[in-house]
Amino acid sequence: MDTRQQELAARIAGRRGAVRGPFRVWLHSPEMCERAESLGAFARFDCSLPKHLRELTLLMAARNWDAQYSWNAHVHQAIEAGIPEAAVKAVAEKRDAVFDNEADQAFYQFCREILEEHFVADETFAAALSHFGSKGLVDTIGALGNFTMLGMCLNTFQVDLQADKEPPFPDVRGYARVAAAPGNDGTRP
């Protein structure tokens, strides 16, 4: 690594404990890495959403992109933060998740519609807006965008596909082929 990459790696390791996952890829472009890390830190730690919904957003984007690394890294954190296991299982199986909390259900529906349908119905938007306000919805879209970019990076560069683990998404085409490729160490150069 050059000096700039070393500086970024040290900052990332200091904030996140280590340089792993997508950062190993993004460091190839220090400018991209710096900006992606900043947005990711905001989405994960500093945005207006409560922690359990930040984790739900990450899981939903990970599942939308079949990003095994993100899913495995956050599934237990989401449950610990308060996302019901039944809802996590529904997201993993691409079924509708049900939440007892009205705000959580509105949030889930908002995220599901934008990820799956690419638009949000007026009724869904109004319900989410009433619970989270415009700032919360902007932060939600920012988080979903960040976690979508993350999933795309992880899949493109085959970051830590964890061939030794059962895939969390059994319906994913191509996973077994990629993970089982001879010499695949889980990360493309």
C-alpha cells in the first residue's frame, strides 16, 4: 500500500477494529474508500434511525443483493438490537416480515417497496413519514443506498464468500459455483 492507503487503513482499523470486508477492495481506490467509509459510518453509527432499524436496513439490502458477508456479519447484531428472529427469518426467505411495533412495520414496508418495486406507494410513504419524518426517510434512503453499494462490492469482488458455511440464502443461483471454484480464497484481487 502507498502512504495514502496506509493512512486510510489505519483510520478504518481504528474506527472499525480492523480492515476487512469491502474496505480491502475499496482501498484500491483511496478516494472512493474514504468517501464510502464516511457514508458507511454515518449510515451505521450516526444517522437519525434507531440502531435496530439501521441493522434492519443493512439486512434488507444484504438480502436484496444476496451479500452473504454483510448478512453473516450483522444477522446476530440485528437480533440483539431488537429485530425479532421471525422477521429476520422472513427477510432471509424473501417472505413478508411482520412486526408488532407499528413504526417498525411502516419502516419495513417502506424499505421493502423501494428495494423490490423501486418506488414507494403514497400510503406507505405517508405511514413512514408520520413515524420518521423527512430526515428519517432521507437517512433511510441513504442507508439503503450505502448498503446496496456494499452488497454490490462484496459480490463483485467475491469478498469472503465463506465456502465453509451453509449459504444463508439457499435460493441464490451461482453461489455454490463461485464459492467452490478451485483456488477461490473468498476475495478477488
